[in-house]
Amino acid sequence: MFPFAATALIADDLWMLAVQEKDFDPIQVYENPGQYTELPFDKENGPGLVDEYMEKPVPRHQLIGRVGLRWVLFEMSMRIR
């Protein structure tokens, strides 16, 4: 259990992140790669990819990323500006 809430600020959106166990492997968890999109944590590509993701019809596939050695799942977001 983590004693904090992991978040990410991407452009004007604050995302809640669900930190996964260290042995999490998306290839083993999801039936096929089309069920998730990996979001790189960089200022150049991240905001544009999030915008593309949000324009897709609902229900959307899972947005995931890697922070250090851990995978995170993007959960709820809110516009802050």
C-alpha cells in the first residue's frame, strides 16, 4: 500500500494514477495490445497523445504508462485551468 496518491499533470488535466505491482506486465494482463495505449512521460509527446486518446469514442481502451520501474494506469482526470 502506498501512503500517497500518485498523480500526473498533463497539459491542463490532472490525472489520478493507479500504481501497479512491480511484476505487472501489460502483455500478460491484457488479451491483446489493442486494449491499452502506452503514454510516454515526456512534455513533447504526452499532451498530444492524451488529446488523441480523449477524442476516441467511449468506451476507450486503458491508458497506461511507465514511471521508473513501475507501470501506472491512468484513472480519472479533471481539467484544472
